[in-house]
Amino acid sequence: MTVLAALQSAAVRLVSRKPAAFFSSTNTLEVELCDLVTEAGKDIADAHDWRALTELATFTGDGSTTAFDLPSDYERMPTGQEVHSGSWETWRYVRAKDLNEWQDIISDIGLPHPGAWIILGGQFQVYPAIPSGDVAKFYYTSKNFALSDGGTPKDAFSVDTDTFRLDDRLLVLNLIWRWRQMKRLEYAEDMANYERA
């Protein structure tokens, strides 16, 4: 379903009107719903560890690099995700629980095998360096919850032909309660319907 169809469904339920276009319109309802739809999509994407948004990051070691740029679409790691090593099949890289522990690790105090990691400064940091030819890999949730009409993932809706990578019904229900809330109308039941879905 295109974002146009989701916006139209929400509009019909809210004001009994089905606009032909949204992102190119300057009408109040259309502008309001377009303003809310990306926030609704992000809210839904952040609510769960959706498999539809799950990607695999792989960093190949050279024996000296300890900091790797995160994928450009990186949002977060799913709950409980571990970092796997290519050569230590039954061991995982250990996550540093805080910056103090990270300092201890890079000072070689209590170094775990095959190593430890932290996300710091927008990078995946690992210590010691991943051996040359070995890999560290983990699953992450992509921030790209939308697709262009050409199938390119994106992190916002911008045209009527974009599609939602998750359940369209959730997008419609989220738009309904958000619009009612914005208008200072009663929205508790609509929000409950969204949360149940």
C-alpha cells in the first residue's frame, strides 16, 4: 500500500473525505497528515524489533583498525543482540556496559575473548582489533521504514507513492490518534486501538 492509500484511509475516518493527493496539496488536512505521517512511521518502527527492518552489519578486520563507521541506515541493535566473531564460533564479543568498563578494557584490564565492543562517537569500537581477514558481525534495526516508488529505502515519507515497510494498518491507526491528539480531541480510544493492533 502506498502512503497515499494510508493517508486517504485516515482522512476518510477522520473527516469523511478522501483527498486525491497529499504531499503536493496545500489544504490544511493534507498538510497536517503529511506532517504527522513520518513521525507515525518512526514511532511504529521504534516500537518493536521488526524483522522487516533487520539488517546484518559485517566488519572485516585488518589487524589494526578498532573503529568502524556504523551502516548509514543504523538505528539501533535489537534487544539482546550480540556481536559474533567469524573465528570464535562459540564465543561472542562482550559489550562494555559503560565508559568506565571500556577504559578498563582498552587498558588491557580483564580483556575478554575474542574482545569487547561499544558504540561510541557514532562508530562501532572493538578492542583488540579484529584480526586480519576475520569479521565481527551483528544484526541491527534499520532506520529506513519507508521505500520510494523505485524501491529505495528511506527514513521519511516525502511523496504520495512512497510505501511503508511495515503493517499499513498500524500507520493508519497511528495517524488517526495523532491527528485527534493534535486537534485536542478525545483520542484515548483511538490510541488504544492502535496499541492493540
